Amino acid sequence: MFRRFYKAVFSYDRVIGYFLLIALLVIGHFDPYPKQFLRLKTFDFYNQQHPREIPPREKQQVTIIDLDENSLAEYGQWPWPRTLIAQMVINAFQMGAAQVAFDIVFAEPDRMNPDSVADTLVGIPPELRAELKGLKSNDQVLAEIIAQVPVVMGQATYFEDLDTEKGPPAKKSVAVIKSSKTAEDPVVFLPKFRSLIRNIPILEQAAVHPRGGHGIFSLVPEPDGIVRRVPSLFVYDGHMYPSLAVEMMRVATGRKTVITQVDQTGIRFIKIAPKLQIPTDRIGRVYPYFSKSDKGKYVAAKDILNGTADPALVKGKLMIVGTSAVGLLDIRAIPTEPVIPGVEVHAQLIEAALDQQWLNRPNFAPIAELSVLLLGGILMIIFVPWIGAKWTVLMFLTIAGSAGGGSWYMFVEEKWLLDAGYAIIGIMLMYMTLTYTSYAREEANRRQTRDAFSKYLSPDMVARVAQNPDELKLGGEQRDMTLLFCDVRGFTTISEQFDAVGLTGLINKLLTPLTNVILERKGTIDKYMGDCIMAFWNAPLDDDDQEYNGCASALAMLAEMEPLNARLEQEAIEEGRKHVPLKVGLGLNTGPCVVGNMGSDMRFDYSVLGDAVNLAARLEGQSKSYGMNVVLGFNTWEAVKERLACIDLDYIMVKGKTTGTYIYGLLGDADILADPKFLSLQKLITDAQEAYRRQEFDAAEAMFKEIEVLGNNENKPWKLEANLGILCEMYYERIAAYREVPPAPDWDGVFVATSK
């Protein structure tokens, strides 16, 4: 009997379960970042599904003075003169603002100070220079205003050492209460920074009065870039500094200090006023209950300056000067919004504090969460081997539903953050491990095989091989296919600016977006040849619209070049080197090819061969000669001519061919094709080509001159680089040569290319 009990308790499956449960409990206790990430994402989901309600306009207590794009457009780029900032503050208080705070730091003197202007101007009379130097500085004008009204100046922290002026001594606005004699100093727990970026001394000193203050507006995102918890206090040089939101609430309530309570485990809460106590985590971070972004609490800075702001948004409000302009780089992410101005985080924190809408993670939360895992894990170990998977899954669903529902209920009703996700996943992992060990092992083997093949074959081919292993052999099939070649012009010159590592990075930055464009339009990448891409359509899977998809990919690839060059130019500026824009030429051709696995018995690639492939490569090589981005072969043009904007380029015999072929330039999509200006140009080019091929050279030359004028017109409908001047110049030279040595009477207009 004891032996049967022993075997039942310590069976192979249950032993695995014991070890797995112990491992999960140990992981839960040490709380590594992946577990934290899962927990935070769970809480984000709760906040997204049940955000804090945005207070109605009449109860709104915080307004953001927004340095938005329109304000910058009207009053000029940032930074504005301090006199303009002073006028904005004056207007805000004249309209009834209760307080103004800055989510901005004025770390340098105003560049428009009269003495600075006097030193900058050249050739002004000495008496005028002396008069300018005698004027009051813009910084002094702003400081005089700050010294008279409730203003909280913003400061910023930095992790590295910076050479900054220390300014006036730190204002002692934080007091400490220890819950016991053994409690640590809060400086031990609070986030520490190596530098404090402060306002210039004259502005810092101006805010040192009973109704003024200084607050740090720095936000510290989580490792995934989302702001969830906001520091209430910071430590720099051994001193504690309040955050901007905390300091604003202190000034608004008329308190001299903010009280922080600390015990042996860390910070417990901060107290701003008798009825304004904010719970924090052990290192002093506040967990605001975020709402969705509220555009109703924004007022444009220009409206404050112009006096046209809605009085209801100003009177009696705590106002924060911040920016939503993308160029000023104060964009953040919070659980309820992927993109939000950083200043609104402070506004939401104050709203949550004044409404007592805080999220709270109780001290007992980790124990409660691990208890659920322990109970559920033991039940799985007992019942999965005993009653089987069918009935145990009902038990798992009951446990998971109860834990998840309880976590959601406590969030909605109590604003408690209890994570059921880790326990549910842990119990599910045990259930799956105990029930499907053999199946999981088999599936892992299959996955390993697929992963190995995916490194050698395209995803489509991996799927075909999985369905039919006989595909994995040498051989091919004949198909009509569309081929694309893309090459960077002048890449040798560009590559001379980089070492091997830098050149590799440049090529990867180029090939990644161009490859994505092709794959998104049913294309298959055949190979990369340095800076060149070879791709094809209609294999391995059928594509009934292969010609159009190939041309659409070419247009999309050209569209990717502008943002890519913008990024590369910025990198070049930052690295202090010359930027040479990348330009590509493309050739497309459609025709019969052989496609399949080609190579040797030991190594082969899925590739394509045929005369149509060679012609596509030649067309790409000719694109620069004709001033075109994209050159099409006849078959490709024939399939897309009614859907895309194309022009006749030439009747050419490329190198390596014994017969001529018509080639065409691709200038744009269906919108350009429908433009009357393009249709006129298209007909004119066709007429000029026909006259040229009939040896009516005077008429052809006249038409090409007209084409050249149209090609230089700023109002031309196409956006691609299509230099018709190069095309026309080429025909001028040919016509001049044929006038001296006329072609044979039966000449069909073919031009024999001498270069690839």
C-alpha cells in the first residue's frame, strides 16, 4: 500500500510537476524582468479597458499651455524671447490663472538679451551699442514677473555629469517622518541623478519666494518605453527635490513642505496637505490612474498671448507650459495612449491626486499571487495524472477564470493592482507539460526542422517542402515571369566613405525597406549582389497580376528612397561626414523563364534562368542613360500600359542580343496616367519617336525640344526623377550623327547599345 502511494505521489509525471512548480515559485519570488513585463502589460490592459474618467470641463483643475505647431508658426521657432514668455505669464494671470508651471528648463541666457544683441551686431555706432548694453535683459524681465506670482520653475535630471551652474541653494521643501528609529533615510531609496539641469540663476532665484517653487519634470519610462510610474522625489548631491507635479500641488495648497514617510522597507507615502496624501512604492514612485488623452485641457500658447483663449480654460486653473510639437521631442507613451505629450503626464498626475484616483499595489500582493500559483499547481499535479486532461481542463478554466475575474474586480472597484497573469500562465504551463509531454516533444522536433530549412529556402518554399518533400531536389519548371533588377547608382563613390562595418550597415539599411516592398507585393527575392537586388514574380506561387505587382513594387521602392535618404543624411551630419544621396535604377521585363532548385547535389538555391532575365538586367543598366528611374521591357509595358503612366523610350538592341526590343519608361501610377498634362506629353513622345524612326529628323528634333521644355516644367504631374532632358539630348546627338551619315533606307529605328 505504501509502495503504491509512493509511486502515485512520486510518479515520473508528478516529479516533473514538482520541479516545475518549485521553479515557478522561485521565479515568482525573485521577480525577473520578463515576469515584471508580463505584469505591467496586464495592468496596462486593465487601464486601457477601464481608464480613469476625464473630469467634466467645470471640474477640470489643470490646463496645459501648449507650445503647439500653430503657436510656433505664429511666433517663431523655439526658444522664444523671454519677454514673450513673460507676456504669456502676465496674460495667464490677468485671465485668472491660479498658478503657472514650466515643463521646460531655461538653462541658458536668452540669446535675444540686448547686451547679447549688441555684441552680435556689426558696424553699429558705439553710443547705440552702449545704450543696448544698458537696457534691462529679457531674463530680468521674466524674473521680475516670476518673483510676483505663483510660478513653479521646471528642472531636469540627467544620468551623466554635466557642467551646469549650481545656482542658488536648494529650497528645503521636503520634510521626512520616520515610522521608527530604525527606518532608513529616504535618500537611500529615492532615484539618484548625477546632474541637475537648472534654470539660469536669475530665474531660479526669482522663484524662491513663498508662492514660488522648483520642480523636476523628468519622467523615467519603464524599460519598454512606457511611463507608468512617476517619481515623486529625486535625489541630487544629497538633497531631495520634489517632482514638478508634487511641487505644483504644494504651492497650490500653500504648504511650506512636502512630508514623506519612510520605514525600513522604503517610502510609504508623501503628504502634501492634510487631505492630500499620495501612496508610493518603496522608491517613491507614484502609480497614477491614467485617463485617455484629453485635448479639452489644452490651450494654445498663441491664444494666451493673443488674449483669445477660452476664459473657462484659464480662470482658477493650475497651468503647465509644455509642448505637443513633435520637433521639440517631448512625446511619451502611457498605458492608455501610445503617443502623448510629456506635459500631459504631469497634468494627469495632478488630476488623479486631487480626485484621489490612484492605483495601488498592496504589500501583500506578491504573496497572494504566489499562493494562487501554489494552490493551482498542486491541484494540477494531483488531478492531471489521476483523472486525465479532459476533466482537468475544466478545473484549470475555473481557477483561471476565478483568478482573472478577481484581479479585474479589484482593479475596477478598489484600484488595486493584483496580477493573476503569472499564476494563470504557470498553472497552464504545468497542465500542458503534464498532459502533452510527448506531443510537445514531437512538435518541438518539427519546429526545429522547419526553423533549419527556413534559413536556406524562402518561406513559400518551406511550406511547399513541408507539404511535399519531393520538392527538395534539383530541377525546375518553365513559367512566364516578371523579373526586376535594382541597383544603386554611383555606389563605388559612396562606399569610399565607409569602412567594411559601416558599408555593411549602409547596405542593410538600403536593402531592408526595398525588400519589404517586394515581399508585400507577392514578389520573391532571388538574390542580393552587393547593392543590387534581383527579384521575380509568378513563382513559386502563381500571380495572375505579376506585371502590375512588379511595377507597383518599383514605384514603392522609389518612394522609400526619400525617407531613407533623410535618415542617412541625419546620420551623416551627426557623424560629421559628407552625405551622398542614394539613387537607384530599376529594370523590369516579362518573359518565359526556367525557375526551380539550381546548383549541386550538396547545395542549391531556388532561382531563375532565361533570356528574359538577362534582358531585365540590361534594362536596369540602361536606365541612367535614358534619364529614367524605371525602364520596362515590351511585354511588361503591354500588360500595364492601361493602368500605369509609361512613355516610349527607344527601339534598342541591348548588348548580347541580335534583335531589337521596344523599351519604355515608367513615370507613375494611375493618377498620373489620368492627368491631361501627362497624356499630352505621352502622345508627343510617341509622335517624336515615330518621326525619328521614319527618318523625319527635323520634325523629330522639333518635337524633342518641345518635350524638353515640358520635362523642365515645375508643374509636371509625375514625381519620380525622370530627366527628359537627358532623353532629348541623347536623341539630339543621334539625329546630328544621322544627318552626317544617314542610315540605310530600310532602317527600322533600332539603336545598338554598346554598354551593359
